[in-house]
Amino acid sequence: MTLPVSPNRDLGQHFLVDENILGVIGRLAELGADDVVLEVGPGLGVLTRFLADRVAHVHGVELDRALEPHLETMLGKRTNVNLLFGDALRLDLEALDPAPTKLVANLPYNIATPLIVESLDGLPSVERWIVMVQREVADRFFAKPSTKAYGAVSVLVQLAAERTGFHTVARTVFRPRPNVDSALVAFRRTGLPDEYTDVKRVVEAAFAHRRKTLPNSLELAGIAERARGAEVLVSLGRAPETRAEELAPPEFVALAESLR
């Protein structure tokens, strides 16, 4: 297939071109006529057009301004799409009007994890996420404790949401073909724990030094002295030598509360 535009290698662009995957996305997203969708990285607009024909409004955030003419041609006379050009990690997405209720996107690999993490509390109106990401990233979102994939993003996502769907994606749906596998993962909001900002700070500090014990990591982050961290772990029924990857998500909430 000849692409209408040349992919920007510096941006790591892999355009979604196979429309057969759109039905899977639509099913996982449970799209409704009243939905307001945020799409980050519209690319050639294949998914954007699909969404626009099924929901009330689409906010498309694209970093590459060179794609604007092609996107406008692809969308034609559709008036329910608002294209914004800029870095999704820097734009004030919470100010979008109407507020998005779902995030549906083929996310650029380099921003997938930070964007999801920031959206958990930064986009409180979003109730569902249906994202196409690198398979390795998809596996992290709902990884279990004491596994290689389990990390800060696993804890934060699981404290805010539950998984509702998962679908592996062939490399052939993209042009150019990526060198890594991808997957669609869907999850819905269940709520955020109280004092989430504190919990998030503790979680990110805990995993900043995976090879160190949790008390050492917390001390390095300036959250608590090592002795205090060890004391709190013992009070939670954990050994002082416990590492971050051993704690389940609810235990981090208890840890943050105790440290507070």
C-alpha cells in the first residue's frame, strides 16, 4: 500500500491503515451516540473518521502539523471533529469542551504510558480507555505483583480502573510495519483512592529504584526516613526488606496513608 504521506521517522509514526481492526475497537469501546471521544495521534484519520460517524464529538490531538491537510480531506464535511495540533502531554486536555467521556486511540509508543497515567486523575470525565499500544506496555497495565511487567503504571491503573477487554493486533495493520507487537486494551474507571496525589507520589518513588528495598527507595525520594519506612511496612504485615514489586495496589494506598 502506498501511503498518502511519508511517515515521520523522528516521531516514530506507524499509521493505522487496516480498517478491519476498527470493528474490534468499536466493540471494545461500546461506542454510543452521546459519547465524546478523545483520540491522541489520529495519523491518517482512519480511526477518526470511524469514530466521528458513531459518536457525538471527537477531539483529535495530533503532534504532526504536516498531517492537517490529509486529515481535513479524510474527514470531509464532518462537523463533529475538533482537531488540535500539539503535544498531548503539554496541552490542557482537561479544558476540552465538551469534556471527553472516552479515550480511544492508537497511541504513539513514546507517550502511551505517561499519557495514560496522567489521564487517570487529569481527565476525570473519561470513564473508558480503549487504546492500541505496544504489547509490552499493554501487559504492564494489569500485571500482577512480583512479575517482571509489574510496575508503577500497573499499580496506578489498577487503583483507578478494571480491564474490560484485550485483543492482540497484527503488525500488518500499520504502515510502516513496526518491529514490535501491539495490543488493544480496554478498561473502565472504578474510582480513585482518597488523597490520590499522595498515593501516586509514593508509588512512583517506590518503583524508582527497583533493586532497592522499599524503605531505601522512599528515603531516596525524600518521602520517609528508612527506619520510618521499615516501621510502616511491619505495621502492614510486611518485612522491612520488602521491595515495591511485592506489594499489591491496595497495599500502596495503606502505605501512603500510614506515611501521611
